[in-house]
Amino acid sequence: MLANPVTMKRFRVYAFGLVLAAIAGAVAAQAPSEQIGLLNGLGNPQGNAQGIGPVGQIGSGIGQSSGLPVPRYVSLKADKVNMHVGPAKNYEIKWRYQRAGLPVEITGEYENWRRIRDADGAEGWVYGSLLSGRRTGVVTLRAKDELLPLRAKPNPESAIVAQLQSGVLGTVKRCTSGWCRFAGEGFDGWLPQDKLWGVYPNESVD
């Protein structure tokens, strides 16, 4: 069978006509949570983020808010998730995701907020409760028309159970010895770990 890719369903949000107040603290206290962009450009939240280590390295740091490793992979819990330019609802919305389960990498923490990066490299802040520890991944191939064999066992000679295109989203059930068990709608099998975005090289996932 052929598994088709999913659309990222991420939209850039633009805010127009918003005026900054003279005192940012007063604006933050008075502005409703759905208002966008009032504090855009004020301060440097990334400089205050806790537990940030070199991106892409396992165990490079521990988040002081969560006590968990930073960076680490998680997934979006909700169908609608706003990525802000800073760690507060008053900061401008940079992207709006509309698909639960997309894998993202946590690269920083600030109180209840998490700085994340997605498979396309976009980075910003989301509220921590909108993220899940469930591990998911996206198939990454060099060519869009390339197909990746999904095998019955973690062995390059094992039977092919499906063919996956670049961009296919699924659940990472297990990773061991360079192979990951990857499952989604209509498929379940093993593929090389380096073909997935959402797991680190040589990372063990149970």
C-alpha cells in the first residue's frame, strides 16, 4: 500500500493596527488573552529561557521548569495550537497549527511556556499544556517522489508492508538499533531511524 503525506497545516498570522502602550506591564495586565501582538518586540524572552542547551543533542541540559531534558521531542496535543514570538499570550502569534500529533522539538523553557521548533525549522513559544509526550514522527526523504519501504521487521531484507512518501505522519512506537516501529492510518512496520524527523540519531524509544 502507499501512504500519502499529510499537510503541516501551519498558517502565518499577521496582526495589523495594534498600538503599543507606553508601559508594557500595564498592557500585559489589561489586554485579553486573545489579543495579538501588543508586546511584540518588547524584551528578550529567549534570553530568559531556562534549561536551554545546544539544539539537537540529547542530555545537553535539564529544563528548570519541567525537570526534563532539553532539547527533547514531543508532539502537539490539540488541533489548534498558536506559536507566539514570546512566552506569553500577549506576544504576537507567529504560526497557527491545525493538526494534532505533529512532532516538535522543545528547545527551551520559561515557566509554563515551551520554545519549540518544527520540522520546517520554524521556532517560537507555545503553552506547555498544548504539548504531549506522545512520540510521533514525519518521514523525511530527499525527493518528493521517492518512496520508503516500511518493513515487517527491523531488517533491510524483511518483507515490505507499505511504501511511505516524504511527509507521512505517524506514531513512533519503538526505536532500537537504528530502526523505528512506525504506525499510522493503514500502516504499521519498521523503517530506518534516520528517515524520521522526531527522533534523535541512536535514541532508544520504548
